[in-house]
Amino acid sequence: MDDKVDDVSRDDVPAPSRRKFLAQASAAAGAMAVPPAALAENGANLPPNVPEWSRTQGRPFLSPAYGLPSPFEKDVVRVLPNPPAAFPTGTRTPLQELKGSITPNGLFFERHHANVPMIDPREHRLMVHGLVERPLIFSMSELMRLPAVNRIHFIECAGNSSAEFTRPTGKTAQEVHGLLSNAEWTGVMLSVLLREAGARPEARWLLCEGADAASMTRSVPMEKAMDDAMVVYAQNGERLRPEQGYPLRLLLPGFEGNMNIKWLRRIKLGTQPWHTREETSTYTDLMPDGTARQFTFAMEAKSCVLSPSGGQKLDVHGYHEIYGVAWSGRGRITAVEISTDAGKTWQRARLQEPVLPRALTAFRADWHWDGKPCVLQSRAIDETGFVQPTRARLIAARGTASSYHYNAIQSWNIDANGGVTHVHA
Amino acid sequence: MDDKVDDVSRDDVPAPSRRKFLAQASAAAGAMAVPPAALAENGANLPPNVPEWSRTQGRPFLSPAYGLPSPFEKDVVRVLPNPPAAFPTGTRTPLQELKGSITPNGLFFERHHANVPMIDPREHRLMVHGLVERPLIFSMSELMRLPAVNRIHFIECAGNSSAEFTRPTGKTAQEVHGLLSNAEWTGVMLSVLLREAGARPEARWLLCEGADAASMTRSVPMEKAMDDAMVVYAQNGERLRPEQGYPLRLLLPGFEGNMNIKWLRRIKLGTQPWHTREETSTYTDLMPDGTARQFTFAMEAKSCVLSPSGGQKLDVHGYHEIYGVAWSGRGRITAVEISTDAGKTWQRARLQEPVLPRALTAFRADWHWDGKPCVLQSRAIDETGFVQPTRARLIAARGTASSYHYNAIQSWNIDANGGVTHVHA
């Protein structure tokens, strides 16, 4: 049967590692041997205590027929920042509770600047103008007749994890890194719209503007617009959620979240960036020498172990699969390495296929916890060769005055009782 | 700029097709040219009528913080069968409203036999016994420490579209084919659990049983169990929804939905199938010669155009992208062909990458509607070479007495007014 398992299993666990796991697994899994009474052929072949839900009819169909999670998962929700803000502008995804690469729409992080507009899609328009041959206004139904694509991409707020520049804040992965989510997006390549309008050769930048009361505006380089940028109207199959830009948003895969303009109503082509409020007074990187870096668009490679992670507790010694996610705004993740000794030694994790560019990539590694205190870390490497830096290296280069683009290695401390806490190590 | 578009766009539209589209696109898109007044530099660069949502703060954060669709999408929900059943046992996914390959969890189709149990995950157990060396009982936390994988797979009810054996029923894709959904699943390969328990060489079949009041039981061949079968606890990242088997279900990729036992509590290994109620009195295929085919597990290749589809209306002549989904329980979709003349001629559609085995695969094709009545069809071809049959061919082989495994080509009639209706053609 050894050969059978390795022949037919299509997962990405290399055979030697799998064999090793399986050899140790009975003890490692910690599963109970079945007590003899439970196996007695008592008519129903059931363990002795048959629960209520196996004996009576369950809940009938929901009305309205839009489903929700189990009541037992009521605490798996987005949370406001901790410590609380006087005027909160974002909620965070419960990363440590999620098991796949897709973020359910109900848990996709939020960040907005004038709360969430409720836009009537029949009245919404997108205007494309400026340095174009044919200024155009599109209704939603006109956009939705055009050639579309589906793409899986993450969005990360430029300010995600920014408190980490100074001290460890937040207990859980959600509190520390939760301004990050991943979805399958559907929409039209922006290059198609620019071709329709006839972008003039001298057009090098786009001003993209939202229809919310903040009139969020950002300058986008033409190279990105003609590469993988999209205007999207659907997310994980269904139409965008209101807090994600319903009925239309810009998607700039891998670029800082703020640039992915929600409630998109206008694209103006010009020769220079516009230096809007969101790219001058905010969303710049204050450097140790007092200068501010502007237009640092791409979110660099980053990763986080989610299991075990802050706020969780290891309840047994022995086998635990280490699980986490990695991502890069520059392309595909090529490797993730795991350390269980605060960065002294590293082992290669398994990556979940398919590995897609600018998408959350799940990683996993086998681990036997011996019950001793230790520090868990992960580091991501992307297809440009970039290696996620230690916190010390990031601070040496960037200082501690910045509020954006924090991507240092996350450390989780595990104490002798199995408690997991957020530390800088 | 021609070269630029084709160089940098990474979508799967072949360059010649794209060029053709773009050449015709200004007329095809039907987008309005911007009226001069709208472009006047009036301070805000906006069209003259600025809507309310651009002038006032929007909706604050939700509490509880689990998000929901826009109120404008309130009709995009699962529906009960039409015509109504006295004791409804399923709801259907609004396929024609979905734009991607992922089905949001709130819209994933339902089919159950004793309503939806509300199971406490702390009390739920999975027993593996019968022809094994080490009978085992797993708690959820024990299962969730084991090596896991993420896989995107569809599930289709064996009885999906079954009314079509006799006459066209249902108006929309949802009503006709809505017992079909697709998700990213997370869980443990079943082969890992069987290895843990030490499956004996003589074990050839598994009895898999649910913890609902129907005690749903099905026999599963050992080959499938050791191939790509999983026990899954998460769906699109979050924990399974109650109606999808929370906290644990069996996933047999490509096999008829009924076998993907929800609320999975027991797996018993034996030498022969058990001939349970669900594989004798139901879920068999009654053939023209009066015999019943048993154990026809795989859902064969099938496809459906979703845009345009029944109940929709083409509001303009000219360019429309044809969009739909294809799937096969035998592996990957290798091609989808489109006919706009009731099957006389066919053109190749574009497939959305990545094309994954036993997963919904989106397809798209360019189409210029000339305003004349016509019949739209799609046919799927999978990696085994199987070609989705016409309805006539399916009926010739299978007769009209069956209730399962209907996978004939879907026909949508388009009338001179652009109205789209479900026909047998």
C-alpha cells in the first residue's frame, strides 16, 4: 500500500517527507483508539452517545436564502483596530481562522475614508477622459458586455502591520496583519478600456477617482494600467460587496491597497502624476534621513505563520502542521522557509499549488513540538529573488518613523505551556 | 500601442482574436461618447449630476462584522425548486448571476435529507473502523493538526437538470442546472487517515455515514479513497457552512454530490459495497431496457452558457461576450465549443486559466448579435476525450425514465427582441 499512496495522491507533499510523517503518525495524530464498546454491533454501529442532531430533523431552509456561517463560528468576524481609534476607518480579516487562500467576502478587510456608499448600479458611470481620442462614459451594463477575465489576487493595505515599526502591538495575526485579503476578481482589463478610448502616446499617468464622499484619487502609472490592471465588478463569483467598491473598483494587482480605487467613477489620462492628498500627505515612506519616498507602489514579499499563531495554544506535544500564507506584489512566491529557533536554522515549507502571481500562497511544514519554549518564524522569497527581511534589517534600512510597507519577518513565541504570543525576536 | 497591448496583457485571449475585437470595439461596446458639458473643467471634473453618495458619509461599519451583499443584489439568492415541492430538499445556486469560478458560500447549492443539523464541533467525532489495524476516533482538533491541502473542486447533485429528460423545465440557468457549485476546500487527504488506521489489504469499499438524522450512508470504492478523496473542514477559507456539512464532510472530487457525505461521522472499511438505500432505491440510472445502472459515480463532462441565458434580455445589437462554465468529473476540461446556430457550426471558446481538474472552468467567446433569432449552445470536451452529447444522443442511449446524470447540451433560444428562453433544440 506504500506505493499506492504515493502513486495516487496528488498533493504536493514530497514522498520522503510523507513517509516520515506516516511512520510517526499514529502517535503524532493523538487520535483515540476506539474503545471496544463503541465497536459493538448494536444495530446502528454508533458510539454509545447519539447526539440530538442525529435523532431529530435539523433547521429548515433559510429565508432569505443567502447563507451564513454556523452559530458556533460567531466570533470569526472582522474586527476594528486594537487599540480602538476615535474614528475607525478599517476592519481586519481573521487570518488565523482561515484555512484556504480565498478570503470569504464577508471577512474581506475594509479600509475606507468616508464610510461605505450605497451606490445604485443603474446610475453608476465610469468616465474615461483626458489624453484620449474618444472620451467615453460606460454604464455598468456596457462594461459587463465587454471581454472579461477572472484573476485571483491579494489586496494588502499599505499600512498593514505598521505599528510593528515601533513595538509589538496586537495579539493575533488578525490584529497584527489583518489588513490583507485574497479573492477571485472578475472584470475587464484596463488596457481594453484605454484602447477603446484611444489613449494618446503622450499619456503616461492616470488619475483614478472614487465616487464615495472622500473622492479618493490616486495617480497610476501607464505601465501598470497596460499590464495587469483591471476594472472589476465581481469578487469570488458574486458582485462586489459595498465595502469593496460596489459596483466597480480598480484592481492593481500587488500595488498598495489604497491605489485600488473603490466605487471607481473616473479615469483621466495625463502626462504627470497629480500629487493628490493620498500620495503626498499620506502613503509616503518617511526615511531615517528625513526624506519621504513617494510612489512606492508594490507590496514587497511577506509571510505569516497562522497556525500556530498569537492567541492560540498548543494543547499536546508531538505533531503539528505549521500553516501560513505568503504573498508578493512583485509576482509569484518561489519559496517559504520556516524557523523554529528564532531564525538560527531554516527549513523549506511545502507550497500549495497552483502558485499564482500576486496571490496569497499557502505554505505548510511538518513539525514535532517537544514541549520546550521556542520562536516560530517564516520568510518568503519571490520570483525576483527578494527575501523577506528580519525586523532588524528592515529597521536599519527604513528607520521607525514610517507608517507603510512594513514587511519584516513575524515572530511567534511559544512558551512551555503551549501559549503563543507576538514578540519581536 | 498595438504591440504594447499584446505584449503586456497576460490574459488568454489570443492576439488575433483580440485585435479583431478591438478593431470593432468602439461600436460594439456601445459606450456613450462623453458630452462636452461633462468634460468642462468645473472644479470637480464631474458629470453635471453628482449623486447623493458622492456628497455624504456612507454606512458605518457593520455589527456583527460579517459582511453581506449590497441591498441592490437582494434577489441574488438560492431558490427552492420550481415547480415547488411538498417537502423541499434542495436549493439552487444563481449560476446566471455569478461571474467567476468560485461560488460564494452563501450561494452554494443545498441538498439534504433531514434538514440541516446544528452540530457542536467540540462534540463531533469521526470514527474509522472495520477492516483496519487500528480503529480510531478523531476529534475536530485532532483532524485539524494533520497535514492538510487546499483544492478547488465542483460538487454537482446527481439529479441536477434531471427534469430535462422529459421536457424543458425552469426558465433560468439557476432553475435548470443550479444544483452545481464550486469552492476551494481545505482538509486532510482520506488516504492519510486510512494509512493512520492501517487499512487491511482485503478492504475494497468504505461505508461513509453522516451525523444528520437521515444517517446518510454511501459505499465508496477504495480506489477513490486512496486517490483524491478528502475529509474537509473548510470551504473558501472559512469553516464549512452548516448546510455543507459543518464541521466535517467527505469530498469525492467529480463524484455525484450525494456521495460527498456531509456531517461525516463514520468510515467503515469492508470488502463489498453495502447497497444502502441511497444506492438502491435512489441514485441509480433506470435504462431503456428496464435495468438500473448502479454505482455510476462520476459526473460526466457538461457545460452551460450563463450569459446570455434564460430569463435575460439582450438590450442592444452588436458585441456581447458569451460567458459560461464547463466541468467534468473525469478530470480537466480541454475545450469548450460554442454554436450560435443550434449546433450546425461550432467555434472554440477561450478557457480561463488555471484550468484545474474536476473544477468549474469559465469559458468566453466573442459574439456579434445581428438581431436575428438564433439558438445558443455550448459543448464541453474533457481530457478523456469525452464530448458532451446532444440531448437526442443522450436520450437515445439512456431513455427518458432516469432521474440522474443528465449532461446534454443546453439550448437557449434568442428571439428578435433579445429575449432568451430555455428550449430543447
